[in-house]
Amino acid sequence: MSRVFEGMLLSTIDKFNGKELIIRLWRHECSRVFSDRLINQEDQDLVSKELIPSLLTEYFSGVEESVMKDPILFGDYVMANPTDEEAEDPRIYEELGEYSDIRSKLDKMLEDYAFDHQPMNLVLFNDALEHVTKIHRIIRFPGGSGLLVGFGGSGKQSLTKLATFTAGSEIYTINLIRNYKESDFKEDLRELYRIILKGPKTFLFTDAHVVEEGFLELLNNILTIGMVPALFPEEEKDGLIQPLDEEMRKANKPETKEYRW
């Protein structure tokens, strides 16, 4: 429930100036938080075609047609410009409109991605546009995580890379070597925690990386409590925590003003 309200609290009065838009946002957040977790079409239809319409009829009668209109796509990448390091990130969460409205934007992101990365020859059909938008939302939300399920070669990694680039972040993944063991995986996780002190990263972990079942337990700790117990020695923790403490002190320091009489 908190995730639904977290998404709704991103709304601003300039972009959501009517009842129908707010209710459409509620429908979108419920679809992302609940429906996207369901594994078959029957259960997804139960949410999108039965439960949500019945709640609309009960509590918001008269807006069903406008609220249930598809596609329903919300995001904050309309003004994204990851190639400009000095560009501000206003993070304006808004309805993105039709598929044609966002295809041109993501085609431009795909073109910009190819300047500094290996080009990806992607055809952004409607489902691909939806998936990029969903993945982008996950990356932008604090503590966001997603399990992408599909056939090999269907584009899960490519869409994640595009969404990560659009969000102004970078991919971090592990490189398997011969005799790669849990100790090596822990060292890679330690490196991940060190580099995210400098900025956000998207940790991409695929089924091919599951060399040992113990890796999944470590990932489960990250997803549930945000850390791996005993990952760092005590003497190293202070060096990692100190920059965070300084940033928090700067953020909480009251603003001082100079008065001239």
C-alpha cells in the first residue's frame, strides 16, 4: 500500500489538475504495484478488468470511461537528458500519453545511448515501450527492484540498459571467471556498495550468474534488509559511513543568512 501512495505523492498540481487524472494515477499505481506481480493473464485480468472497475463504480461513479482508457503510462522521463551532465533533473511525474508520444523520446534515448555504449538495434514496439517505462519507474523509486521473466533473447537486459540510461544511471553487473565462488561474489558486492556512495547504480543480475545457490540468499538479504550481514569488516565500515554522515549533516544544516542593518 505504501508503494501506491509513494507513486501518488509524486503528483504535482500543474500536471494533475483534475479528478480524472488523479484517479487514473491511482489506477496506474495499483497496476504497477499489484497487477505486475501476478504471473498469469487470468489473475491480471481479475485486477484490471474486475476489481479496479468495480471500485471505480462504487466510489467514483461517472469517470469510468476516462479512467479506464488505455494505454495508461506514467513516468518522469519526458525531460530526461542523460548526456548533459549539467542538466537539471526536475523529476516531473506525469501521464505520458499515447505510444506514439513516448516512442520518439525513447528512440532519441536509444540514439544517445549508442554514443558511449555498444549500440542496441531495438525495435520499440508498443509492449517494449511499456516495459521500458515500467523498468524506468522501478529504477527511479528508492529501493526499487524487479524480477524480469521471459524467454532468453527477448530483450530483458537491453530494455533494462535503456531504462537505466534514461534514468541517468549506469549498469553494474558481475563478471564470471573460472572457479567463481561465493567469496568472489561477496567481493563484487562490496565493490558495488563502495561505488554507489558516488551515485546510483542499477545492479543487473541474471540467471546465468547463479553459479551457487548461496548467491540467491545474499540477494534475498539485499532485497529484504538492504544489506548483506558481515559483508564488511568493522574497521572498514567507519570509512564507508563517514561520507554519508557528512552528507546528512550538510542536508540537515539550517540555512544561515546575513543581515545588514
